[in-house]
Amino acid sequence: MSERIRAAGFTLVEMLVAVALMALMALICWRGLVYVANQRDTIEREGTELAQIVRVFAQLERDLAERVPNGALPASGVPRDLPLAVGVYPVEEGAVEIEIARFVPAVPGMPHAVRVLYRVKAGGLVRSTRTLDELPAAAKNEVLLLPRTASLHVRVHSGGFWVEAVRDARVQPSTPASAIEVAVEDASGARYVKVLPL
């Protein structure tokens, strides 16, 4: 009686199925790696932008903390809810700029006061300084803080309510402001808000 002995191994069809499955798995893995690499670039870019925004808000908070006290500045004669060293002024089309009179350390002696100005220009949010007696056009040391910034908005917490920092001069403030809210909006529409105590 003769028995047919089957040879050990794979058939051609089995080999083709295995190669096709391996090619499919390689394609899926490759697509996954490309997606992860793209996400990593996005996360790094967003992380850099967030670090810039945190630094800007920290600088603004420091400028407000080191502002000139009300007693050291001449009274304006107009009732205001903001401290005398802080001003929010309209520019064009609803845009505003923030001006803060603050002390800076001087090497050979007493600290002196300067005006710090935050405003949006074509390149983004800039910070510049000038002395107290110089005209606004004389601003120097202009530094681009946040590129691609489209707008700057400011609100004030006064009398238990949030109100626009720039409003009709006939509206009398009820109480001095306790906080200021600064909102920065970039060109893509992302909005970053920081509330700073006064």
C-alpha cells in the first residue's frame, strides 16, 4: 500500500496571501508614522506660540505691578476707574493701546519712570518705551512680542461689572477698578485672555 507523503512547507497561494497582508500592515504603519510626525510639528509650533503668549502676559503683569503710584503723578481732574499710571486709549476702528507709567531701575542712582506702550501694528503686538516727558511719537526700544497678532481688547472690572476700558467720558466710574482683562487675538482667530489685578 502506498501512501502519498505530503511535503512540509507553504503553497504559493499561502505565500502570496502572507506577502499581501504584510504589505497592508506596512502601509498602515507608514501612514501612522506620517500622522505622528505631522502632529509633533503642530504641537511644537503651538507650544512655542503659547510660551510667547505666557511671556507677554508675564511682562504686562510685571509692568502693572511696578507702575508709578497714584500719589506720584499729577491728578487728571477727570474721574477715572483706572489708576493714574494706566491708560487705555482708542486708536482706529475699535483698536486700543495700553500705556503704563512704571519705574525702571537705573544703574547709578534712583530708579526713574518711563511710559510703556503696548499696541498692535502690522507685524503684531509690540511693546515700546519712552520717558514721561516725551511725546508718544518718540517711543523707542520697540520690540515685537507676538507676531501675527490681529487685535488687542481691554476690559476693566469696576463696580462689580466688566466694562469696556474705552468708553464715553460722560459715563462716571462707580468705583476704582480692581482688575483689568487683556485679550489678544491672532490672525487665525485664536483668542488668549488674561485677568490682571490692579
